[in-house]
Amino acid sequence: MRELRTGVWHWEAPHPDWKPGEEWGQVVSSYAIDDGERLLVFDPLAPPSQIDELAAGRETAIVLTTPWHARDAQSLAERLGAPIYVPPPDEGDPNPVEGQVFRAGDRLPIGVEAFPGMEPNDLVLWVESRRALVAGDTLIDRGHGLEFPTDWANKGVPPDWSSRRCARCSSCRSSSCSRRTARPTTEPLSSARSPDARTRPGAGENRTSARAGVRAGAPLSRRRG
């Protein structure tokens, strides 16, 4: 785990459901943000021991960018006695993540503001205290920098979504938004390098939700269970 800048940590872990030939990389990301009052952990997968040390004696919350990035959220929440904040489950999900449900437009009591993402429950999260933008599958890195995965979108999202959305959302107040400068001080934190335990539209298969943990900033594909 490394500190990207003051109060913002990142770590990586291999996704347990990854197989050779997948369109996403085996290693995925998770993040933790110290906002000065509490510790926020995003899309955690295989959280390192430093997370427990940072959480000791302070308010801690686990926040998911999307319900299929649950990864190790449940076990970490139980260990730390922390609440889980999660977007709405997919329709018909037989095993939804247990937590406090939030939607685009909500301002959480832990200093996080939710904005629309690629899908109704794949959200972009703004942490004002650290001027950090956290995304799940809405922004991914396939080895050529961050991009909006138009080939993953299945909700009628137009190809120019990323530029139009950025013009409206809080990311444009952030020095970490990659669209503001050629070489941003800090890139948006994206946990979506993979389609997290679900298959993407176009492969002729229905996506499946997953309960697994990966770092915030990289989509997790560890299944629920």
C-alpha cells in the first residue's frame, strides 16, 4: 500500500476470479482516504494490515462505487465495526450487499457526494475534503490511461458521455481530474480495470453481481459468497 498524496492510499491485489484470456487485467485496485475526521475505504479487496492501523480508534466507513465491487467489504466491515455504503443492487439480485443504500445525487454523512456514472448503480464519488474523485467501472485503465468504456455501457450511454458529464459534475473542481490538465497532480481514483465478477454486454451473456473485494479504483471480480 502506498500513499499517493497526503491522506490518499492505494493498493492492488490479484482478483481471485480472474482467468487467462479475460479482457481485463488480473490485478485490481482499492483505495483509502483519510479526510481528517474519518477513514473511508473504497471497493476493498484483500485489505493490507495498514488499513486496520489507520482505522484504529477512529470512525471508519466502507464505500462501494457499485454493488458488484463488494469484494471483501463485508468481512472488513465486521472486523472494523464499520458501516457499508452501497449503490442499489441489480434488479433480481438474490444476494444483495447489506448496507446503507445511496443513489446519484445523495450526499452521504461521511463527506462523500454521489454523481451519475455509466449505469444507475455504477456511481462516481466525490470526496471534497481531499478533492478526490473515485470511480468504479465508469472510468477504467486498459493500459493507455483512463477511458470511459463505451463497449461496456448497456444503458444507452452516448459515446461523448465522459466529456459532457465532466462539464457538469464536481470532478471539474478537482485538481485530480485528468480532463483538466495534461498531467494532473493526481489522477481520478478508478477501481475499474475489470468487469468485476460479471460479463459485459456484447458477449451474449447476462452479467452477474459479485461479492468480493478489490481496491477502490479497480473493478473487482470476486463473486459473492
